Amino acid sequence: RWFQTPSQVFYHAATEHGGKDVYPGQCLWEGCEPFQRQRFSFITHLQDKHCSRDALLAGLKQDEIGQAGNQKPPNK
């Protein structure tokens, strides 16, 4: 999904994936370390590691680089 602000990403991740009835016990963010965390530790982890402006911009840049590598070169 796309969000307008980092705080919207954090709110979505914290409520939809970190809620007490849905949190699976570890961070499932692509590329993240798959070790067990308590739910409140996970919320802090989300904010610090994945939902800061810098982290989201870095992820977007990586995604753009990956997509550019999958495109066919234009015909001349």
C-alpha cells in the first residue's frame, strides 16, 4: 500500500500488524531479521527501523533500483 506520510505507514503497521490480536511475534518486514520480539519492542522497532522518513526513502530508492533492473532496454 501507499501512504502520504511516514506516520501513516507507522500507524498502519502498528495497528494492522502489531495489534495484540494479530502480532505474529516477529517483524515480517521484507529483509528484516526474523527474531522474536515482544509486541511493544516491535512497535519501537517499527518506528526506529522501518517507519522513519529516511528508512522509507531508502526502501523506495531500493525498490526503484530493482524495478529499473527488471526493465527491458528500449529498442533503438
